[in-house]
Amino acid sequence: KSAISLFQIELPADDLKHYADILKRDFDIDDESTALASIKRFKMEIEQGTEYAKIYRYIGKLDMLERPIKEILTQSDNKYTKKAIDTVLSSYSQLELGPQGGDAFRIAVIAHIASAAGALGYLHKYQVMQHLHVVSHMAKQRYTSWQHYSDGFIAGQRAWGLQGIGANKVLAGAIKKLHSKEHSPWLMLAWA
């Protein structure tokens, strides 16, 4: 599809049902109040600390950043915690992001919800633009470039831990295209 749809709130009529299904399936959104409640919840998670931030603080508190990963993983009996710690520690570039590094994932989710809810008529355009302005400001405070943002997105998505290997590959491929395709908004729009 053309990248032009990323620059507008109105979407082709053929896409609307697809977006309605996604919002309902993934976030239980089907009207203005459920859309606003979801956006509020994700903003609160960013303010209070996303899963990535919690994991980062946990491993830092136990001085895990200087210890071998195998030793760190024996600290927890919880399978989810072990997986999340492993994914956060698996990439030094993600670890360098710091405790707010994984926020890009939640920022992207808020932008997705606001834009789709606006296209579906759940939110007025001024509401959509208000939320997009807020998350744009958050992104610019935490990240310095599209590359930095994409590293944060992957870190936050991995810490959330709900994607399978196939979905991770799809996301990695999509990010690679955003960095390299001629008409990518990441190449057409400067970060700052």
C-alpha cells in the first residue's frame, strides 16, 4: 500500500472494517469511551513505567547488568520473567536505551489506536491530533532518530512478550523497509 495513508486520518472505506476488527480484537475498542480509556491506560503505563522499564529497573536493582545472563536467569522461578529478562539483556544496544528505552512500543500503540479510532469515527479529528501531538512529543523527548526509535520499539515489544517468532520477523522486516524504502515516511520526514 502507498505510504500516503500514514499521513492522513481518513482511510479508504475498504480498510475501515479491518481497522474496526483489529481495535476490537486487540484492545476491546468499539466506541469513543473505550478508545479514550485504552489511550489513557497506555499513557499511564508510559508514565509509571512500561514492562521494559520494570524489567530494566529489576535487573539494575539486583546488579545484574554486570553479571552473566545464566546467573541472572536463575534468580526467578517465573517463566515469563525469565523470558522478559533474557530478551532485554539479549541486545546490548537495547540495554543502552535505559529504563525509558522501550517506551517507543507504547507510543506506537497509542498512535495506532488514535489514528484508527479517528478513521472509524470513534474520535473527532481534533481528539486524534491532540493524542498524536502528545505521543510525538514523548517520542522526541526519549529518542534522537528513527533508528533510535526503532530500537526502542523492538525493545518494548520484546519486553511485552506477546509476539511469537513469526511476528517478530514480520516486525523486523517492516522496520527494515521503513529504514530503506524510497517512499518510507521515515526517509521522507526528518526526525526533528
